[in-house]
Amino acid sequence: MSRPGEPNNRSLPRGTVPTAGILLALIGGNWALSHGDWTLPQWFLIGWLGVFLPIGIWIQKRQREDPRAAIQGTEGVLGAPRAWWWAALPGAWGLGLRLYRLKDLGLWPTKDDGVYGVLALGQSMGKSNPFYVGYGEIAPLYLALQAWFFRLVEPSLLSLHLLPTILSLLVLPTAYAACRRAFPKSFSLLVAGVLAVGFWPAYIGRFSTVYSLILLWETVILGLLAEHWRNPENRWTVGVLGLGMGVGLWIYAPVWSVVLLAVTGVVLQGAFRGRRSQALSYALGLAVVAALPAWDWIRMGCGGHLGELFAGTRSSNPLAQALNAWGYVRGVFWGGDWGGMAYGPVWGGLLNPVTGSLWWLGIGSLYPWARRPAVQWALLLFALTWGLGFATFDLDFFRLVPMIPLLALGTAWGLVVVLESVPGKWRGAVAAVLILGAASLDAYHLAVAYPERSARQDHFFRDVKSQESMEAYRLLRAQADRGGPGDLFLDYVPMPLDQTLTVAAFPFNRLLNPRLRGVDATWAGWITNINEEPFLVKRFPEAAFHVLGTEVWNGDGEYLLVILPLSDARRRELEPWRQLQPAFAELLPGLVALRPGESRGPLVERFLESAPIADQDPFLASMFWEVAHFHHGALHEFGRADLDLAEILKRGYPSAQVFNELGVSQYHQGRFREARLDFERAVNLGGDHTAARENLALSDARLRAGGVNSRSRP
């Protein structure tokens, strides 16, 4: 019997109160670090008292306890009678989380989505891509899947997002199957449930890039690895494991390399212990599938993108690199302000305070097993994945995707060891509260905080999402709803890094969609520079003009969307535009497909072969030679770039941005008087839609200084 005033804890399992106290301290500490506004000393003090001190106490408490007892005990908590419940509810929650506002949760796709989308779109229409394509040297497997999917479901904003969503959902059964090779059914369901309701696995499914496929394939590999650990003598299993590791190189080698190194280390360790035939089977399986990627990597001289990722190519500042590395750690658990999107969290960390606390408890409880091969392997994969992030020059949290299954395992393990200290009749309720609380936080993060952050349209998303393309799509979509498909000319301004509008507008773009070739367009739409507006208003008084804002050429004026009703006369007038469109449609996707170090010169030369068509129409001539000027400048062929501007003045519209660009060229050649005249013409024509007024002031200052000793440049 308890003494007076002493709590009666006889019904509580041993350790209930300390475990609850440590868990609550961790949740409070993680919440404060995630959502508080602290100075640096305050932040580290809270981190010490609210996270690391409780974890130290937890490790001390658990160091003599066997984690197997907790895992085996899950059958009594989440066992067969409740298995359907634990599978159905998190599965339904995860499905809803992934399908909620599928087309527009983030308001608009990222430019990376557009790159993948336009490459897959071309492939779906019969265009072939090299094995490694684009600035990111993208391997073919995801693009092939997206192209196949575009043949099944018409390219659009919906189909662009639907494929990664499906891949994200497929992670759940493959993760469950992988866990079943090593754990009981109930624990395997718990791991799948953590992945179902978690922010990060669902967030990845919102982007049409390789990472949802990497996560899916990693869970398949983990299942094969678990089977190999169960039966290390089986040469067939390890051979299939080698084949699977090779397939990962067809997805995205830089991120997959950390999984490849970790798994290969397991096989090599077995070889040193006498299982050489198994290691040979693995090597043969890997070589069969990896031979083609390796050969093409060498043959095509790839590696430029990989080299640019590493810090030494961009920064020699050790402090900046250390802060970048710390950003990867902080982003997983507590979040931060990255100065940009970085594909990271927008409300706290990638793990919320509940799942983060459970993960810490799960990892701490593994202390007695620290020397077990599986635990050491997991720690190695963590180290390699974080090492990849640490070594790169910037933050991109998708580089940490390989650690997601391990985070889910650690979180589920932490939940189990917490439930171990709860009275039997309360375990289901405590588990439900923790899971529902964690799921609610992650649902708020994805469904509320993320779109709210996107809606601000500030610097955070500016580098990765085009506000201009989003606004143009809204206007074009409304026009298509009223008037049916139209003729869209979307390539008249050089924005090769944003192809999102091309994919989004495909369903109603008669010039690109083969299904619409027999349909007569009742309207046309195009995007141009706002400085063309005075000429276009005179030529097309019936058109509607919409200013979209600034995107690439902030110094040369905003983007302008023009929507023109098509009469029979206008259709005939725009026939040269339709004839020239294939040249534009080949150039910009071709630029997207270029690898680092690959010259755009051949693409530009093929584009210039269409000059006779462009010269039939003054607006076409302006757009054609403006694009040529842009790319000749990028090739450092400045003489040809000046000739392109001369062609515009000869055949096209003498708009303000043309004179501004002529003035910049004259200024750089030291002809300051001629530059001043060009800037003055630009000011008189375009008002403040170019940087000509500022450039004019710089020219005057240079002339007053006698044409020398000024560092200012337009």
C-alpha cells in the first residue's frame, strides 16, 4: 500500500513515468527549436536542455535493455486482430494527403518539373533523348516512365503530378514488404504507416522529378538486402540485389551512389568472410545492368554537373560550407530559413516535433545493438547520405532522400519502445494519440503551410517557380474554356529554364497537341516583351494585352501575353508564324537537353536556317533575331549578336529594348557617345520598361570622366 500523499504507480509498467517525461521534454524541445525565434546562444541552450540532455538520459536508461523485446511486444499492441485497422487508417490518410489539391497545392510546378516534363513530352511524341540529358545529366528511367505515362494520360498539370504521386503511394506496400523480411507484421505495418502519414514522403510525390522513384526503388532494395541478411549463402538473392543496384544508376547516379556504396560494403564484408561466390554473383548482376550507364557516362564525357555540385568548385569559404552542412542537419529536425526553397520544409523540420522525438528515442534505444551489422549499416547509410549533402555547395534536401526509410524505421521503433512502458489497456490509445498528433502536424505542414508559403510568391520560391508562367496559364486556360483550343506561340522570349507552361498548356495548344490538328483555332496567344506592345496594339487593335511581370530580362522589360481572336484574314496573316513555330519548338527544348559543357552552337545554327520565314513578318523578325541575339551573346559571339540587333532594326520593330541592348554593346566597346544616343532612344520609346534610363546616367558619368576611370557597367 502506498503511503499517504504518495502516488500509486503499481498499475504502471516499470519506466512509464521516466519515459513519458523524456518524451514530453523532447517534444517540447523540438517544438521550441522548430517554431521559436531564438538568438544563437538561446537556440543551443534549448537544444542542449530540450534534446541532447533527455537523449543522454534515455541512452543511459536503455543501455542494458534488449530492443528485441520491444519489437516482439508489438504483436500484442498492434497484432493480427487490429492489423487491418493499422493498415487502413494510415493508408487512407496517406492517400488523401497525396491527392489533396493534386494540380495546384504548390500553386505552380517548379522549373525542374518543367524540364522533366518537356523532355518526357518530346520522348512521348517520338523524339529520342541521349542516355544522360540536361544540365542535371538525367538518366533515362524516370523520363521513360513519364513519357509512357503521357501516352496513357494526356500531358497536363494533372498528369505531370499524377505519376510521382502514384510512385509515392507504391512506396507504402514495398516498404511493408521489405520490413516483413526482418520484422513482425505489426511493426512492418507501423513503418508503412509512418511513411503514409509523414510530410517528407508525401512532399516528394508533389514533384515530377526522379526522387519519388529513388525512394520507391530504395525500399525494394532494402527488402532484397534484408533477404540477403537472412540467407547470406544464397547466390541468387545477392545476384538479384546486384541487378537492382544497377537499375538505380538508371534513375539518378549522384544520389543513388550512397545506397550503392553502403550495399556494396555489405557484400564485400561477406566476401572477406569467405562468401566470394556470392560477391561474384552480386558483381555480375551489377555489371550487367550498370555497363551501359557507365559506358555512356565515359563516352559522352559526363560528370560536369556532378563536379559543379561539390563545394570546392563554387566556394573556398570553410565557414560558409560548415553553415551549409549544418543546414542539412537542422532542416531534417528543426527547419530554418534557407533564403530559398531548397526543396526543404517550410514549417519546422522535415520531421515534426513528435516524429523527431520518437526517432531520437528509437535511435537511443539501439545503443545495446550498436555493434550489430544492420545497425552499423544503417549508420553508414546515414553518414554517406549526409556526407553527400555536406560536400555540395548549396542546400537541396532531395539529396537526403535515401535516409527516409531509415527515419521511418527509427520513428516506428521509438513509438514501440514508448508503448512498451504504457499499461496494456492504454497502449492502443497512446499509439493513436501519438500517430494522430504527428499525422496532423505533417498534414498541416503540407496542406496549409506549404501552399500559404507558395502564395507569398517572394524570394523563397522565385528561383524555382515562374510567376509569369502561372499567370499566363490562368489567362490562357480561361480563354480555352471560352473559345476552345488555340494556336500558342510560347517560345518568343528566351526562357529555356522554364518549360512549365509548355506542358501545362498542352491540352489546348493546337500547334503542339496532335489530337487537335484537325480542329480550327478561334484564337491565338503568344508571350513577348512589353516593349513590343506599341507596335502590336497598332497592328492588332482587337487583341487583349496582359502584363505578366519580369522573369529573365529584368533590364529589358516585363513579359506581355497577347490573346488575339482569329478571323479568316488573321489566320492567313499568321501563317508564317505557324510555319516558323517548329524552329522555335526545337530550339528551347534542345537547350534544356544540353549537358554541362555541351555547346548550344549547333542548335542555334539550325535555328538560323529558318531566317527566310521569319523575315516575312516584322514581328516574327523581331522575335527571331532577338532570340538569336540572346544565344549569340551566350556563345560570346558578340559581333554576330550586334548583327542580330541590326537585323531587327532592318526587318522588325525598332523597340526600346533593342536600342537598350545596342547601347550596352556600344558601352562595352568604349563608344560612350554612341551608347548614350542608343540609351536616349530607348528612354524615348519605352519609358521605364528597360534599364535604359539608368544606363543613360552611367554613360553621362563616363563621358564627364573623359571616357575613363569608371567601374560602373550597364
